[in-house]
Amino acid sequence: METLKAILTRRSVREYTPQAVPDEFVQELLAAAMQAPSAGNQQSWHFILATERRQLDALADVLPFGKALKAAPLGIAVCADLERAKYRDFWAQDCSAATQNLLLAAHARGLGAVWLGVYPLEERVAGVKQALELPAQVVPLCIVALGYPAARPDPPARRYDETRLHLNHW
């Protein structure tokens, strides 16, 4: 899929078929995620793959808007290892760029996905850390629910808004 088309047509998908995501697609998605820019090229990210139903359900129960994980065959936790972060205050930006790459790659492969926010809310971070048995230095930014869409949503309305553009000053 052409890059601009992928960006302009990607939608959050919250309902999935039970069909598993092929391993080769998962590898491609993770390769795309890891191609994201990071501060000082620190690449402090880690990706935890949740495929077991009990784990996906536990994550869904931790996240107020995580119901999509109840149907998703795959959840990917995008996390940062703070011990690897040379520029500690930039890990959330790095992991966000990786997550966007992951979402666009999923869309380009015909998969559906939704970004489920975890960080910076402490109760969500604690719940995800417990569900995934993460070490103390690893912080989850988000969970991405992934799978084949149960239905194809319409492309989003155009969001370009010239009133949000400012040349040289507010």
C-alpha cells in the first residue's frame, strides 16, 4: 500500500475475526516498528506479544477501553526499558513513533489494530506490568490489539483543518 494512502485511510479497529495473524506478518510489523526514529538512536523499546486468551483477557480487564483485546488474537505491548534509555525523558516519544509504524504496517497488510493507552496513568501501568510480569525497569506505553477486522470500517473523514496552521506565530 502506498504510504500516504495508508496514513489517510487507517482506522482504529476494535472487532476481529478469530483468525490468527501469520508469524511472517508479525515479524514484518515488528520490523516496521523498530525502524522508527528514537532519541540518540537509543531504541530502548521492547515488544511483548500476548497470544494466550487468558493474558489478552487480563489485559482487557486492566484497561478501561481495552474491550477489543477480548476478541483480538494478538496484543502487542510496546514498552521501554529505562535502563537502556540514554535520553530517559524521550522514551515515550520513541515508543509512540514505533507504535505508529506498527499501526500503519498492520493496515498495509490488511489487518485491523487499535492503540490502547497505558502510560502515564499509574494504575494502568501497574496493571499491565502485573499481567505481563514485567521487570521494574520496563514501562508499558500502550497495548496494540491486532487481528483481521470483523468488518471493514469506512475511511476516516478528512481531518485537515487550515485553522490549525500558524505561520511564524500563533
